[in-house]
Amino acid sequence: MSEYLGYSINRWARAISIRLSDEWDGNTIENKEDVKMLQEVLEESLKMNVEGCKKLIGSSIIEDDYFDSNL
């Protein structure tokens, strides 16, 4: 399993997908199923594109110390 900054890419992909789907403008009570679908699609896409996932880490999308600050 691939890792980056001490955490698995799968864990990073999940965190990024949750962050993006939570902050999506369409995230409303009426669209909860769409939010879940978006999160799942993003997570699977990021797992398959490891280099793309790594590019997002340390950007304004997700901090490189995200897991350290959320313990």
C-alpha cells in the first residue's frame, strides 16, 4: 500500500474526498445522497490516481499536517 507523509494514500483519499464533498456548494439537506455519491466517487478516483492525490496534500485543499492536527 502506498503511503505519503506517514499515512496511507487510502486515508488521504478519504480525508480529501470528505473535505471536498462537505464543502461543495450543493451540500444541502435535500442533496445528502448526492453528497455521499460525490464523496465515494472522489475517494475511489484519488485512490487510483496516487500522484494526483499527493498533489492535493499540502495545498489549500488539505493541509499536510491534517492528521496530526486532528488527533
